[in-house]
Amino acid sequence: MSKPIFELVDQLPTNNLTIKVLNALDFIAPGEWQNTVGFVNTIKTVTGETDEDLIQQIGERAIYLYNDSSQGYQRALWLYQTVDSTDKALGAAALANKIGENVSILGFLDSITPKPEKAQTIDLTLKLVVELVAFCQINGIPGDSIGDFVAALGEYSSESFIRMAALVCLDGLIPLGPNFINKALTGISQMSPHDLEKNSTFNTVKEFIPGSNAAGKLNFIGDSFESVKGWMNGLVANNNLSPQGVVGNLQQFVEITEDKLDYVAAFLDVATNYYEHTGTQTLARRLIERAVDEI
Amino acid sequence: MTRGRRILVSLLLSLLLLVSACSAKTPNRFDQVQQESTKHGSGLAVAKGATQGSRLNKFFPQGGDGYQRVYTQEKKGFSAANLKKDGKTVAQLAISDTTSVPGAAAKFANSTQSIGGYPAVELGNTQTAILVGKFQVKVVSKDPLFTAGDRQAWIERFNLDGLAQLK
């Protein structure tokens, strides 16, 4: 097994490029996401409790729950980490010394390669499917009806909300443009199972995607994306989101030019790990909420 | 000692220091439970015979009076819902099977209160719980305006006698 959950939460960063990017997206829902880090601090924030003995009991139950692999929490975290971790070596190494100063993307132009639209479409839609699968691993399938389940999905707030907002902005709008939803849907409909099988992230997570073979999984990916289309459209329309607007907000700390949006997308892809970061926070929150209810 | 040897010795000493510094880990208040919960492999958090969460949902109170109930988690031995008012979560409602967490049931032994005829306790600043057979019913405030009185009222709105029949 990997690190203990309390260490993972204790070691979440408070200031790096991922945090800056997420803070820059705060304009979509001001104050919705706070970068809560530290295991004990998260317990206090989520529960509002201050008694140390109670906090210890909650933390211990949360750790028991996480360490029981049959409960799905480890798998959910693995999914969040995996879908975010391809091609990260370059970003991590190049940015190690950049914290606290503005980053110029111009210095990286030689070392990053924009993804073709097909690969970007797979990235976007796979991240969404991973979200759905991780949701079920963490929460089960709440309620007794489809309506209950959809309502549970609608409870996206704080770190889960900012993750979805970042997905729309960083993996949708910037690389694929304002028409990204239709582009992705068309892309998926024209894709062959073989295209999907050539994608390394898909191959790593495929066993957790419903469907008996690549064709079935491709259908599931398409259906999932179709089902959240309305939500994504709403987010874009209600906040007047555009690639230029999002990039404008990022320009507070990254020197980027608007005429190279494909490079910006590729740069953000290697330089941030917002899925893993906020996924760890979502998992910690849900574990703690369950622990409080059960002790 | 030749110069070369001295350099070698100091290098080795620095290496030793570096290695011991890296391996020394600050003790953490959760180290012990981490060890206990991974000692005998996995699968220690939920009792084998615990009731499925899907069988617990029907005992939750409905919304109404401006309140909305939204189920949030459903696992073996556990089900939970948010109680919302005006779009804001004001409390969390939960039923859990205490066979997985014996301490959860044990705390009711000292209970001096009762709600709906079942032993009740208050925990911390935000929680009220009762024990119904092997099940704990708990309401947790998520908003300071949701008081202990509100928690008691919402516990009474669960189908407690129905839950008591569930084995």
C-alpha cells in the first residue's frame, strides 16, 4: 500500500502552481474552495469539533476505513492520481524551483508538445469518467432511485466543484475552444475502440470503466459525457466562460500569450495535478464525514 | 592520516548523518492506529455481517417544511444524507451498524437521556445520537443555527420503531 492517508493529507502543498491555478478559477464561484490541508486541520474544518479526544477518534475511524481496501477509498485515490500523472516528470522537475516567482511559459516552449485534438478529447472524457467511477467508489450509489443518485451527484461543492470547474476550463475550454462540448462529443462518436486502446491512461484505468470490451467502454465514456453536457453548458453560460477569459485570470502568475492556447493547455497539463490534489481533499472529507457518523 | 583518507572519513560521516536524518521519522499521533489497521491484512473496518446501507435508506425522514433530504453515501453498514434548507446543508443524517465499531454502541451504556424511547447521547458540539438495536442513528449539525433541539427533533422523524425491527 502507498502512504498512510494522514500523511497524504498532511503533505498536500499550500503553494504551488496547482494551487495558484485553482485560486485563479475562484472567480467562477468565489470562496467555494479553500485549500484545506493537514489531516487534523481537515477534521476540524469538516466537523467544526475542537475536542482533541473526539478528533482522535474521528481520525482513527477514518484511517481504519481508508485502510480497508474493500471499501473502495484506496482505489478512488489511485484513480485520481493515475488520471493526473501521465507526463508529469517534466513538469515537476522544471518547476521545482519556480515556487514564489512568476512562471514564463516561453521557457518551456521547446520542451512541451501540444496534444492533438483526439488525444485531448480522450483526456477530457476519461477524466470525467474517472470522476464518476471514483464518486461511486467513495460514496457507493446513494439512495433508492436514479433520481436519488443524480441528486447525490448534484451535491458537488468545495473541492469537488473546483475540480469540475478546472476540468471544464483547463481540459475543455483552453485546449479545445469555446465549442469544446460538441467537439468532444463528435470526437468520441468518430473514435474507434482501437484509438482508445492506444491511449496509455485508458489502458491503466480501463479495468474500472464499465463495459466488457473497449467498444463497450467507449460507449460508456460517450454516455457519461453526454449526461453531464447540460451541467457543463450551464457552468460555461452562467459564468460567461471563454478561453480568453480563463487565460486572462491565469496571467496573474503565468506569462502566457493568448495565441498559443494549445501550448498553454499542454503546459498546464504537465505543470499541475489538480485532479490528484483536490481528489485527495474530497476523499479526506468523505472519510471524515463517515467517521463522524459512525463513532 | 593522509589527506585523502581524512576526506574519505568525513565524506562517510556526512553520508551516515544524511542517511540517519532521512530515516528518522517524526512520530505522529495516528502511527499506532495505522499499524493496527494494517496488521492483519485488509478488510478490518466493516464487520462481515453488517447490514447493507441500501436496507437503511427507507428509515430516513423525508424532507418537507422547506427542508430537502439528499442521500450522500451508502456503504455496507452505513447510509447518510444531507439535510438542506434554501440550498444550504444544515445537518447530516446517518444510520450506521455498530457491529463494525463496538465503541459506538458502548458509549450508550452511560446514557442518561432518551429520545423516542431509545438511549441518547450528545457528542462534541455538533452531534446527537441514539442506539436502536444494533444501529446508531445520528444527526450532526453543519450549521451553527441547527441546534441540539433541532437534532433531537430530526432524530424523532426517523422511522425508529421500523429500524428496531431490522436485524
